Amino acid sequence: MRALYDSRGHCVAYLAPRGRIVTRSGWVKAIIGRGGLVHDARGRHLGWWRDGYIRGRDGGVVAFRRGSRLRVIPPMVGPAPLGPTDVLLTPVSPIRDVPPLMPAGTFAWSRQRL
């Protein structure tokens, strides 16, 4: 699993196999679907996965993994904390929101949180 960091360089989640974004305790927080659409466990649209980072609905960067090519200045990040030892059951896929048109990418961090 690969750690995902926020604008302050804190690990906020992990990228697990099959496009799942999980918390440190192993709960599935979001899922990356077709076309890079990111939806939370309740089906709400959160943003888009592009080149190693999540772009929010406002066009800003929400979270990123190390080594991704960001369009913002990345914060200093330390070593990734230990991730969950096991990913808990993935919830049944809910009816997902229809995503809005993707906004133009900005050179800023998003106010949206993962």
C-alpha cells in the first residue's frame, strides 16, 4: 500500500489494491473508479485521480502520493507510518453521484479534505 498525503504532508490514507483508498485502521474511505472518478463509500463524488494525486471538485489538489507530478509545491513529508495490516471488507457499491464536469486544474491546494 502507498501512503497518500495532504497539503501539510500528513498521511491521510493509503492507496490499496483495486483502487481502494483506506484509512490507517483499514476502513475503505473511497474508491477510484473508471475514468479516475473518486467516490466515497456512500457514493458521493469527491474528485478525480490523475497521475498520482486526487484533484478535488474545485480543481485543487486534495491528496497525493510520493513521486507524483504535482502542479503545486509539495510539502515536506516524512516516512510513511505503518499502514493497516488488513483491509476490511469493501462496502457494497452504492449508486454513485453523477460527477460534474472536471474543472480546469489550478496551481493550488484544494480546501476539500479526503
